[in-house]
Amino acid sequence: MADAENPTELIAEMGRRARSAALVLASMPSARKAAALASAAESIRVASAGIVAANAEDMTRAADAGLSGALLDRLRLDEARVAAMADGVAAVAALADPVGQVIDASERPNGLKLSRVRVPIGVIGIIYESRPNVTADAAALCVMAGNAAILRGGSEAVRSNRAIHAALVEGLKAGGVPVDAVQLVPTTDRAAVGAMLKADGVIDLIIPRGGKSLVARVQAEARVPVLAHLDGINHVYVHASADPAMAAAVVVDAKMRRTGVCGSMETLLIDRDYADAPALIRGLAAAGCEVRGDASTRALVPEIAAADAADWDTEYLDAIASVAIVDGLDAAVAHIARHGSHHTDAIVVEDAGVAERFLTAVDSAIVLWNASTQFADGGEFGLGAEIGIATGRLHARGPVALEGLTTYKWIGRGTGQVRG
């Protein structure tokens, strides 16, 4: 191993080893990858007590350092969450392998047969904060898609990540996957992140998972292609025709099921003609949410706090929501375009025509009709574990799972054709 005090040398050596492992993975049969992941899942289950103990140390240090409640929730592991992590790895093993899938095929007039075939990307670097489960999710997805992974977790989760990684590698190795297929950067030095971002030719794709400052740094400094996961400034718009019981259930779930996840609703938009707005707002407050409203909202429910300009652009990741009264669908769509982050937005409405207009007009990676924004999750989409929600417009968008971790190549099969 290269000297951890020289981040550039460290990442270069990890990259060389990852490239060798990626070459093996690229041609590994689907059944062998699946069996290795099943072995890794079992290894995580066996190591559960040790993982929870390591996480308890991280939690104590993070709490002493003043980490927010939302970030502590993301960091926390217990036996149930470790079991869910292992189940997620096993679920990826059961998914169809995208590598080798034929996207489309054609035959040219001269008889040359062309096809586009999915292939692994190669070496993927994942830079993430707080969530130790990303260690398992990212590893499983990368391996099944034929990629090697270089993982750099946050310092607040260092013990948890190391425990999870050790269990994973033990299981993967038992299943015949090279040990260098999933590597964890051994240092918490922030310079290692910079070395990864500049490792063009060593790392093929960077995926950041974390707060706005991390993603901004990655996008500003990267010399490697980036698949970005930005803020989840998500909206639920309750139309005038919404069923009140459905609206209440969707709004409370969207905000309060788990406030610290990226799919949590941050802003509630209520149509001015929706008759049950006060009950909807008070129901959200009764569920334990701090509600901040615009002038029209406070005219209906005077006891709530006033929202300021910053509230509409804030990802709270906490039991706080901003509420605005809007004049119809067009105003709701305009508000989302102005303040949203292209992550997940939802409408609650009975009118199918209005719903289809919303689904078409809102330019977000995930747009929902009569469903909670908390469904913004690869598992809920049937994709198994996810590596993040991509909010850009290129390559992959929305929950990024196996298919999003592949690219394609053209294959031509001829019978001696020449252009002449």
C-alpha cells in the first residue's frame, strides 16, 4: 500500500489495483457475481454485532462534535438497519445483470450487423458522508455491474465504514471476487478527496453522496466525470380537487416518515381554492412538524411561524416545512421551477388532466401523482439498492442502480465488408 500521507500516490496505487480487479469483474459470469454478493450479505449478517459496536463509537463522537439530529439519524446503525443493509446486498445479487444486455440491434444494407451492448464503466469512485450503508450499497451495485469501487466515506462514520467494508471483502473474497474490487480509502485526510477528483485516467466516474458543500466541491474540482446527487428540495402540491384524506396522508408521510432522507418534502404548496387548507396545515403541525408559512398561509393559520425568502430554497432534513398558497397549477409549477432542485416533486389531485399536465411540466428526476415523495428510493422502484438519486440530465437520472453504472459499446459483425 502506498503511503497514506501522500494522497496522490495512494489513490494512484488504489486505482491501479482497482483497474486490474475491474478487468476480472468485466468478464465474470453473472452467477458468480451473484453468489459472491450473497456471500457478502451473509458476512454482514455474521458481523452485525461488531458493526453496531463500531457505529456506537461513531455516534458518540459525532454527538460530542455537535452533528445535527438529521445527520445523526443518517449515521445511526442498529441490528435492524444492518439486517436491512445485508438484505439490500442480497437483493442486488438477485437482480438481472445488465452487463452484456443488447440495447438495440440493426443490420445495414451491406449486411453489417450492429448492436449496442451494455458494458461496465470501469473504476468508480464514491465520495460520501454520514451514511455508512452506502458502503454496502455502493459495493454491491458496482460489483454486480462489473465495476471496481474506490470508497471514501466521511470521517464521522470511519469506524462503521471499516467494519462494513471488512465484512464485505471477506464475503466477496470467499465468492471469488478479487479483494481489490472494493477498496476503502484508509485515510480521513480531505486531501484524499482532492486526489480522487483529479485522478483522470485512474477513476472513470465520481459519484458524490452528501451535503451541498461536498457536491459543490466535487463539481468545482473534478477532472473526472461526475454523476451528481444534489439537494432534495422537494415539493408536494395539493390541487383544489385533491381528496382531503389522501392529501393529509400524503403530506404527513412525505415530510415526517423520515425527515433526514433526500426524498423528504421540504415545501408544501396548497392551491388557493383547496377548501381544507387549515386542516391540512394543522395536521402537519400536529404530526410534530414546525410549519413556516407565507402571508396567505398565516392568514389561514395565524399560529404558525412566518417563512422568509431563504425557506423556499432550504433543504431542512428536519421536522420543518415551508408552506405557500399558490394560484393554480401554473403558479405551482413556476414555484417548483424557481426553487426546486430537480429531485422529486408530487401532486395530489383527482383530476387526471391536471395530473398529466403537472407530470409533463415539472422538470425533476422523479415526478409523482398521488404518492409520497418518500418513494424516491431505488428499492421502492424495484431497482434494489441505489447509489444515489441523480438530478442532472445526462447518462442516468433518478435512482441510480445497476443500469446507471454501465455504459455501452457498439459491436459490429461483418462478413468482409469494406467501404472501398
